[in-house]
Amino acid sequence: MSIKTSAAVAVCHASYKAMRALGRTGRALPGRLAMMVDRNIVRHLSAGHKAIVITGTNGKTTTTHMVQQAIINTYGDAAYDPSSTNLEQGIATTLCLDSTLSGKRKSDWAVIESDEGATQLLLPATLPQVLVVTNLYRDQVDRYPTWTTARDYIIEAIKKVPDTTLVLNADCQVTASIAAQVPNKVVWYGMECNAYDEGVADFDEGVECIQCGAPLEYTHRTFAHLGNYTCPACGCAHHTPDVAVVGIADKQEKSCTLTLRIHGRQVEIPANVRAGYDVYNAVAALTGLITLGVPEEEAIKALGHFKHAAHRFEIFNVEGTEARLLLMKNTAGANQLLNMLVSEEHPPTNLVCLLGNEIMDGIYTDWIQDINWEKLVAPETRVMVGGPCFEVLRERLLAAGVDPARLTVETDYPALVAAMGAMDEPVTVIANCSTIENLRLELVKNYQPLDYWSD
């Protein structure tokens, strides 16, 4: 290991400890400093090790956490980031923290969550055995203005790693179209049953074929643009999944039983996910793990017992008030989140909704308009709005039917936490990346987070 690489690791360790002492997560800046010392630190620390990378618009964090638990259970350890910092500097931090000060990696494996755009740097640097792509939606328009922008980034990255096996969502036409552009081996996964009891939840009207622009036809849909599609004009069609969810049963508040077809065999497995959009994450993780060579029984075990990431159903007891944190990142994901909430036995009646426009969020907030807030809110719903873009959110929620007398504004995070603690009923927080992180930082100063999924 070169002196430069060892120095980069030492800088990362020291800055990480300093940031943790200040109460920060310390997952981005230490890696950025390490990269200033050794620009190729990710490549150098990945050399000779095994890696699996997970990317996509929605679901990559949950899928990554399922995968990392199975890898750790099977092989004893893995480099991974529990805070899901998925840009190059975050990956640099993860690999440095998994290394000794001499630059020697402690773990044989790395489980890496990657932003779609970051794959161009991370794939050729880590040379993963497997790449899992969850789905590709129209994300914040300033980052990925079309369906194919993020896809094209991923394709260019894959061209540099021809030996990497791809695990692709057959139900997403954008994800599936990657296969035709690269020579890599592909394993397909999908869902052949309804994600929700009522069938299709929300779906994109008039989905156009990304190959020729003609309207797609569907024989089955789950939600958004996902499903068994065919283009009658150019013949582009859905791939039959190698691993597919064919049934969802025993639906509980925190779990369900999945019936899967795995390379022709049908099995039933318990999954620590709620029925709905998280089922795609479970089948993506299982397919990635099996493709990687992890024993099937270990992969199945991980799905039944994995720990969710921060902001995903994390609960804080704030002066006796149960406050649940839920992350929204884009229109499609937020709509599925609302579908889940209204399906609960007691849908939330106290909401905190926060909206920011930092780089991690996307600087434009137009996507908030297409969220189906009308499905969740009612005249009796109490709502607090906050964040730098609270005015946009306030107007949208009023248009959705919130009583103006029951809607308040609070942009100061300490005051917001105090207001939550004064509530006499559980509160559900729905916020995007920067605002939920800022709120969480304020919460952890005085309150211990609880895992919603733990017994």
C-alpha cells in the first residue's frame, strides 16, 4: 500500500472521529478529505476485494441493507455505510473506515449503495461482481430531467465492467433497456401479483415506449410505470423474470409472507417488509444475493430479520409522543408511501411535512405537486409544515383539503421538536433528504431512536 493511500486513510479516520465527537454522522467530509490526499482511494482500497453495488431511483437503501445483512451473516463482515451516503466521498469514507491506518482492508466484501450518477466513477473503481438496479423513474428534474438520463449514466459505467453480472428489474422498461446496450450477463426479477390488496395503486397514465415513443400496453401492472408491458409498435416487451414474486400473504403491520418463483422453483419466505412497494426491494435483494453465490437459506434469513436504515420507520419517543420518520425523495416514491399509510388500520391524523431544496434533494420542488396528498389528508388532519420550501408545501396541502385553521408553520427545528412533544397523539413525519436529516439531528440530541421493525 502506498504512502499516499495510507495517509488518506489516516486523514479519514481522524476527521471521522472529530465529526462524531461533534454529533455529526461524518460519512461525507472524511471521504472527501481522503480523496484530496489520494484521488484514487476508492480504487486502491477496492483492489482484490469483492463488491456488490445497488443503484436505482427508489429502494436502493432498503435493498442495500438487506444485502449487507446477508453478506455479514454468511461471510462474517463487510464494508458498508449504515447512513446510506451514496456518492463517491461517502464510499471513500466507508472503505477507509474498513481499513487499518496502514491501508489494509479488514473485510473481504463491500456492499455499496450508489447514486445513479455516481456509478460512472464507482463501478470502474470497485469492479463489482454484481450490480443490482432497482428502478428508474423521472427523478428531480434538475438532476435527471428525462427517464433515460440516469439510465445512460449507468450504461456508460457498465461498459467499463463487462464481467459484472447485472440484476435488473424486468417490470421497469427503463431499467430493462440497459440490457440491450451492454454485453454483461443479466438476471431478471419482477412481480407477477398485485402489490396492494386493491390491485394497482397509482400508475402513470399513457406510458410511452422509450424505444419508439408509442403507448405501451400492459397485461399486469403493480404501480407507477411498472408491470408486464409490450409495445405494439416496435415489439419491445417485458422479460420473464428469473426470480419473481407470485403471491403475497399473511400481511401484517410489519411483515408478510412472499411466494417466490426462483429459477423455476416455488418457495415461501417470511419477509420483514410491509406488502407494497418494499416487496420489490426484497426480491431485488434476494436475486442479487443468489446471483452473488450467497446460500439461498442465508439470503432468505436476511429478508426476515434485516434492520431498516435511518429515516425508514424510525421512531422517537418525544416527551411521550410517538414520532415516526418517513423519507420522501420523488413523486413516485412519495405516492407509494402514502398508499402504505392509508392502508394502515389507523391512518395518521397528525402530520409534519418538511420540504427542502438542497443538492441532495434536487433544487426544484415541482415534483411535490404531483404527490396525491388528497388520498391522505382530510379536513380534520392536523399538519405542521417546515423546511426552507415550506410555502410550496403549505399551498399544496391546502389545495389537497387541509383545513387552514389546522395547518401551522414551524421552520425552527428545536421549536418543531418541542411542538411534536406537546402533541397528545402519534405524529408521522414526511420529509425529503435534507430536512429529515436536520430534524433527526435535533431529535437525537435528547431522544434515542427506536427501530419500528424490532419486536
